[in-house]
Amino acid sequence: MERIFLVEDEIKLRNEISTLLERNGYKCTSSDDYQNIITDILNIYPDLILLDLNLPVYDGFYICKEIRKKSDIPIIVVTSSKSDLDELDVLNLGADDFISKPFNPRILLARISSVLKRSSGDKKSMIISHNGAVLDVLKSKVSHNGKSIELTKNELGILKLLMENKGNIIPRNEIISNLWDMAEFVEDSTLTVNINRLRKKLEDIGLKDYLITKRGLGYMV
């Protein structure tokens, strides 16, 4: 189920859009904490953002700009503004589409579907998120709550495998086989060293106890 983060301060409209999205197979999330709305979006790392422009604390222009500095999550601006200049500004800031209120619900759904299709495929598979951690495979870095840290090739391989299988225990020998072609010649302690280094890096960005050891079985996130 694709996740959409709805940034809309008009409660009645927010509820209407949320209901529309849920009825059409999307999982919709929103927040009233506009002071920390950017951090909340990046922690959840949705598949798409629906963004109003006139908001408390930070306007939609600022939110769009800040999100684009840290991610390529698709953004559709949904606003009462009918200004061509506003549309041009948000598109220049990195928004993917612009819809003026009031809108036809079927058109909104069509725009959402179109933007999601454009952003799917290999690009999407290169970003993996779970429990507040966002792994950018292409950049070989993991982020959490605005902090990020670069990973070595082996650290990336371990974390990618665990996050792709979140909630499941991955045996040590399976991890070794995924990391090294000549697994039979790799010492078990080599994996332990890489696991410890990865765990320390995760702790450095606030992800303490994120990587769980299941003694005698393997590891999981």
C-alpha cells in the first residue's frame, strides 16, 4: 500500500482528502505539529506528499525547498492559489505537480497515480525506509531525524539486506554469502567486525538498538 503524507491545516478538507485516499487504496498520514513537519515527513518517508502552501509556522514553499534538499519524495502542491507565478515557483523548487482548489477528486487521484508511476521502478527501490531509518542505496548512506552517515560497501550490503527483510532474522551465513563471493574462505569474525562498525554508525545518528542480535540465529531490524 502506497503511503501519502497530507500537509493540510484545514481540518474539514484534510479529513475529506484522507477519506478519499483511504477509499482508493492509499495509506494517508498527516500531522498538526507544523513546527516539526519536515522532520516528521522525512522520518516516515512516504511515497508521495500532498502539500498546501498557506500553512502555520512554515509555508509550503519553504517545506518543499527543505524536503528537496534531503530527498526526492514526489510532491504535489494542492492549494487555493491560482497564481501562475506560485505554480512556477513551486515547480522550480522541485514540486512534481500543482493542483488548484477546489479540485475534482477524480482529477486529484489521476494526478497522484501519474506522479507515483513516474517515480516508481529502480529509483524507488534505491530508497528503503524502516522505523525511522532511511537508506539511500545509490549514495551509500543512512539517515535518521535529519542526521546521516556514509556506509562502507559491506555496511551498506548488510543494512540493505536486513531492511529488505525487516522483521525477519537473517542468519549469519546468509549475510556472508550475500556479501562475499568466496564465502567459504571468509572468517566468521569478519562479519562480526562489520556488524559492530555498522551498529556504532547507527547509534551515532540516534538509531540505538536498531540492529538486533538474535544469539545463535542471526540479525534483524
